[in-house]
Amino acid sequence: MSPFASWSGGFGAIFLSLVVLIAVLAPWLSPYDPLVNNFDAAGQLRRLAPPSAAHLLGTTYYGLDVLSQLIHGTRIVLIVGITCAVLIALIGTNIGLIAGYYGGRVDTVLMRATDLAFGVPFIPFAVVLVALLGPSLWNTIIAISFLMWRSTARVIRSQVLSLRERGFVKAARIAGASDMRILYVHIFPNVLPMALLYVSFDIAWAVLAEASISFLGFGDPHQTSWGQMLYLAYVSGSIRQAWWWTVPPGAALSLFVIAVFLVGREYERLANPRLR
Amino acid sequence: MSMAVSVTDARKTFVASRRLFGGGTTVHAVDGVSFTIAPGRVLGIAGESGSGKSTIANLLVGLELPTGGEIAVGGRPLGRKPDADFRRSVQMVFQDPFGSINPRFTVGDTVGEPLLIHRLGSPAERHARAVAALDEAELRPGEAFMDRYPHELSGGQRQRVAIARAIVLRPRLLVADEPVSMLDVSVRAGILRLLNRLVHESEMAMVFITHDLSIVASVCDELAVMYRGRFVEHGPVRDVLQRPVHPYTRALIAAVPVPDPTVAPTPLPAKLMSGGAPVAGGCRFAPRCSAAVAECETIDPVLEPAGPAHSVACIRHKEIAP
Amino acid sequence: MLALDDVSIIYAARSGPVQAVSGVTLHLPVGGSLGLVGESGCGKSTLALAALSLLPPEARLSSGAVRLEGQDLATLPEAKLRRLRWTRMAYVPQSAQNALVPVHSLRRQFRDTAAAHGMRSAAADERAAALFQRVELDPAILDRFPHELSGGMRQRAMIALALLFGPSLLVADEPTTGLDVIVQRQVIDLLRDLRTEDGLALLFISHDIGVVAELCSHVAVLYAGKVMESGATDRVFSLPNHPYTMGLQRAFPDIRHPERSIVSIAGHPPRLSAPPQGCPFAPRCPFAQPLCHNTVPSLVAGPDGRAVACHFAADAEALRDRARDPALWDAAA
């Protein structure tokens, strides 16, 4: 048995490993500093230079090297993806565990909070929050994590509702186990596969959300994210002429999201024997 | 002699809120049940689904709290909330051997967990006690099972792991809730004999909950038949099986299929199937009872002696006795 | 009525092919009743599905033929099979109580099923009322929803639905498992009446030899996908010729004899992905000889319509004597 039963899962895994490798080696891989303007021999800013040997993916309106920006963008993707996924998993899993296990009023309160989180439209909320707190990468991450725990919480809760009726949970209760022990030693490991699946999807959603916020101009101006690149291409009015500026970040984003979903699906196949 | 378990007039009511507005209906799942079990003895509680037998099991192990009456284990009454002492003195074996063991725990983790919860002994002592419990549950050598996972075990072996977990604390009371009904026929006898031996060789008492009257004889000393939250007949197991008095017990026994094709099945009275809900204040079995008379609608019978250690809740038990 | 000739069924599992059923031959005459008994994983449910030509996609008939009234089901097109399935043969699956659609009234479910085969609603209503009377349910219940009925009532409603087009064969897979004992008796009585009064042929699958003894005139004892023993129920159960049948019988408690101790059969059924070389029961058989571990016994028909797959069938009488002693089974365990 190969670890990946399908080519799609293998492709996703290879693509993601590549992104991680590029992010780690970004300073050595990128030919230019992504935030330093490039000038030609005559001292003129290299505005919107098409791809050439010197700039493999051309330059931006501001004379920045697109390839270097793309390479450094992988770091933002990983920081946003992983931090958000961890925060979402922490909040969502715990809310789901507590609501499902205790039931009653605790469940009602937590689930109404979840409904509320579902009711809030994401982009306007994030835009308002970032506008209030100021545009920075961390504020973007907080805005994303603050709402996106909702689906994880619901799914984990429904799993806990069935797990807590299982004999091994009752046996632990009868033996005198504390609620903490039952929740985190007995129930949590059994919802972990599902939580991890949602983490993988959360990574993809968080990266897309960061790109959306950046594209709307509320991103961190000191970082080069893929969404930020698309935003600058748009506001500089060059989105129609400089395909080398827009296609690489757009394609990279799409491929990243697809790769995460493919790996997530593969993981689900492996973790859930019923799908085999 | 001090009793391992004594239950006095235990009651449990549930409020089932079925409608969106207005009050719910009250369900008397257990409606005044009393019994005692001596150390080293087994009481079987038999009944159909909805008779309240599972609620009794949950009350005995403290998963649910009684709404009335008293439950005492080893002479100590269960207070408002089960404390650590109570938790140590009652354990349970469940019906489903696949759901009752954490799939992510090794056998050693599962069996040793009660010791860990009660902080008994050093890790080495806990390990030794878990191995000893597995040996006692006839998973031999116990050491060889410690690092295995449930999915590597058969249903019968899992049930033995569950039994080892239940006896590792040396409880005063073991509650076995249909412990063999989900196992293959060919391994049932082994589990029943194991439970029987564990109880009779120790000071532990057992309550054996079942819907299957044909297996009670191989484990139980006494048998109680439950109907709608009450014991309707209670006595020595062979006495009840071979000389049942209560019409409901008789119907239950007659309905058990006999593995002998040359014997024609005993026909059941038609009224047993068609009967409706009981009348308040009367015998709860009267609407389905072919021996019922007018008085049965007005007198709610209590358990009365009908033989040595044998009691029946039927006002006509003397007339209809075999 | 129904004939299975040398049927073998292979499941394509992830770990490789699994021979769920091998070389099973069974005959069910018109109006007859055949019980298939055995432990879980012995292939009895797979055989039931094969009889209805309803095998799941990962299973295939690797040899043999299933014939209904002389027609080989494998040669029939799916459309024809579908018509046969309701009109000539009907199926009551395991946990049939949960097989009813929860959001529709029973009447609607009868009408929908009827409409799928071109029966009009009025005719369906009339037939449903008659069938409900047949299964001893109040026809007024037709307007109720499944959740308003008890398990036994749902089971009888399910049987009534299966009888909608007057099939001549009913395949019932553990129809009484999970029911309370009094309700179970009611369903057994109903099935027996349908057989004796209406001439319905019955293929009945159960792990409970008591239920089979009460209901079926013939029985086949299955183990590891093979028939170990078959014949008239009273003959097989009063004079079992196969050690597995003897063990099953000894493992089964009899309410009339509380003093009799029941036995376990040591060990587990073999893994069907790697079946043992010889007799499949040999590793658990207290009478097994070297021959049993090396050579597969063939199913040999006897003079009284019985068949047994055991090298030592000729010594069955002596084996039966020894099998009566619980110590024999304990020693093996």
C-alpha cells in the first residue's frame, strides 16, 4: 500500500511540501528583496517590466520583483494558515466538546453563540474589525479565527453527543473519572480525526480569507501576501496589462487551496474506514 | 448478615417534555423496587424493553440518581451524589463489547484506568493488578494482552476485558447489563460461567440484567421479573422458572423459543397482545392478563409470599398457583 | 421454488478476495420453509441477498446459479429482476423495523410501493387493509407514522408491505432479533400462519436455533460459508450428525431445563480471507483428527434426505454421546 491511494492526494501532498520548503528557504531562493524597488541602468524605476532573464516573472507597477514577492508570499500563507487553524481548532473543538458533553443550559448557550457566529457575514465583520484595530497580519488572523471556529464546534459537538452515550464513557464515569478526564482522555482522542480534518479545511479557508481581506485593502502593508499582490495590481490599474503580476499569485492561491482539500480528502479516506 | 446491596423502595421518574407548549408527561421508570443481595450472590432482573430494568442498573451504579427511596452498597447509603467510595464499590459490564471499550486505549490502559482514577498504587503495582484482573477474566496470560488494542480482539475477548476492568477495583457490587446478548452463541456460555465463578468465589454481589430468561439459570441465584417499573415476581431462580406464579412470568417463559422441533410451542393468550394501558390504582398487568378479574382493576397488588423466599405481586396468586 | 446450485460468492475486500460462501446447494420447495443458522460471519445473510439477486457491488457470484421457479436469476435483465423481487419474492431485512420511511404514513408507503409496480392507489388501499388484518394489525394504523408504532407493530407492518403483491417466497433475515420475547413469538406465529395457511415459502435466516426449530421444516447449518449439515429440522436437531451442530445445540440454553449447563465452542470462526486447509470447523472441533486438518470433507447426502460434511459422519452416534458431556467442550476451551 502506498500512503496515497490516489494520485490527487499525492499531488496535494507534494505541492504543500513544496510550499513549506519555499517558505523556509525564501530569503535564499528569492532573487531580490520583495519590498525594495528595482531600477534600471538609467536609474529609472522598472515599472511593469514583462518577464525577462533578470526578472523571471517581471516587475510590478512599483518596480518590485514579482517572483520574489510570490516566494515571500508563501510565508504569509503558512503563518496565516497554521495560526488560524490552530486557533480555530482550539476554540471550536473545546466549545464542541463542552457543549456536547455537558448538554443542557451550557449546550444551549454555546450553541446560540455558534449560531450567532454563523449569522455574522464574514468579510464585513473582518473589514470592520481590522479597520478598528488597524491593518496588521495579527489582526487579520484574529478576525478570521474569531468567526471560523463555528463549523468545527458544531461538528465536534455532534460527535461528542454520540460518543458520550458509548459504554466506555459510562464506564469511566462509573469508575469515578472526572469530567476533565472523560473529556480530554476519553472523548477528545476519538474526535481528533474529525478535528484534524476540519483543521485542514480551515487552513484553506483562512488563507482565502486573508487574501480577500488583503485584496480589499485591509491587509498588512508591510507584508507581501498573495492577496496583497492582487490588491496592488488592482489599485494601480494594471490588472489588465500585467498578467505576470496577477496570474502567479492567483494561480498559487488556487493551487494551494486545491492541494489542501485534496490532502484533507485523502486523510479522511484513511481515517474513516467507511469511505474506503 | 450484612448485605452487599440493599435497595429500599427505589423510584425514578422522568419528565418527558414532548410538546412544544405545556407540561410534559411523567414516566415512572422505576416505581418502588426493593431488594437485597448478600455477598457472593447473583440477582437476575428480567423484563422486556421499557420495564425499567436498565434504569435500575443506572441507579445502582450512580449514573442516575433516584427520585425516591434509598440505595446502600456495603451498608453505606448513596447520598445526594456518588462519592469516591461509592464509585469504588460498584462497577458495570455493558451490553455492547464494541462500544464499551475506548478504541484508542490499549487493554492495559482500559483495565488499569479505575486504579489510576482512584490513585491506587504505584505504576508497577497498577500494572500488576491489571495483569491479575485479566488473568482472572481468563485472558491468559494477562501480560500478553496488556499492549493490545480492542480491534485486535474478538467480541468475547473484549467482554472479558470489560469484566477485568470491572473487577480490578474489587467492587462490592457488579452490575452486568445484558452482557452476552450481543455475543455469538458459541461464546456466551464462557462469559456466563466466568461471571458466575467470579461472584461465587468472592464477596462480590452481582445484578444480572437480561431480557432472555433462558440464560438466567446459568448465572443467577435469584430471579426478579419486572413489569412497568415494579417487581411482579421474585424468588430462587429455578423456582421462578419451573413454578412461575405471576401470569406475566408465565407468559414470558412460554414465549421463549424451545430448541426442540418436536415440542409444539405453548400458545400465548390473545389478551396478552391486545391489552391496552393499565388503569390507575389497579394492577398494571391487568389489561393484558387472562386471569384478571374485576378486582384487579381496583387493587394495586404488592409482593406477597407465595412460597419459600418466593414472592408474587398478584391478588389471585393463591388461586392460579400451579 | 428456489434452488441454489453450488453457489460461491466472493467479496472484493481491501485486503484481498474473501470467499464468503463456497459451494452451497440448497432447495426450497413451493410452500416449504428453510432455516439458515450459524454464527455471525458464516455467510447466511450473503446467501439471503444472493437468493434475491441483491448482492452488493463488491460481491460477485463466482460460481453456481440461483434459480427461482426454474429461471436463472443471473440471466435476467435488471428490470425483470426488479419486478420479480416484489411480485414473486419479498424480503424482510435485518432490523426491518427501521426500514420504513419515517416521514411518510404507512398508507403512503403502501401506495408508493404499489405505484412503482403499476397498482392504483385505491387497489393498494384495499390490499393494505386486507394485509393488515392478515398480520393482526388494525387497518386504522395505516394512517399512522412509523415512530408512533412499537417495534413489533413496525415489524408486522413491514411483513405486510412485503406481501403487497402476493409473493410466493419470503426471505426474512433475522426478523425477530432485537424484539422482546412476547413480540418475537407473535412474529413467529404470524410467519408460521403465512406458511401453513397461505402457502408462502420461507427462507429464514437466524442465529437462534430455537426460533428456527419453531418455524422451519428444514434447516441448513452454515459455518465459514459452507453447509455443515442440512435436512429436516426435527431430524437434524434431535440427531445431529455434525460436531458443529452438536456444539451449537449444547451452547443454546433450554428454558425447560435450567439445570442443564451450556457450553462454549472454543476458538473463533476462521478468517475467510485465509481459510484453513482442511475442514473449516476442525480447529474448534473436539473430535478433530489429523485427517480433518488436511482434507476438506465433502457434503455427503444420506438416505433420509439429510446431508453432512464430516469425515466421521458414520460415527455420529458415538460422537453425539460424547458431545453430551459439557466437560468435553470445556477441555477444548
